[in-house]
Amino acid sequence: MKHDLMDILVCPICKGTLDLRVDDETVNEIIEGNLHCGSCKEDYPIENSIANLLPPDYR
């Protein structure tokens, strides 16, 4: 996932702001990590440079 995407990404459930936790990254990409919504308390994993923004019931 590119760092620039954080400027446009929002929680797909409540449209709240997502907080980023990076576990592994390169200069240009986040390889592993997590996106957390403080409003609805939902977490979205980032695995293999892909953010899974599907609601929990659809993952």
C-alpha cells in the first residue's frame, strides 16, 4: 500500500479517520500493518502491500 493513500482512505463502515500502524515497509510502500478506526473500533489488516478494507462480515 502506498503511503499517499492515507490522504484519501476512510473507514468503509462509518467513514471515520483511519490510524496507521506499520509493521514492515520499504521506502515507497507499506508491506505489513494495520488500519484502525477510532470511531467504530474496527481494524483492517495490510498484508503483502494490500489493505483489506472489506467489512468484517465479508472478509
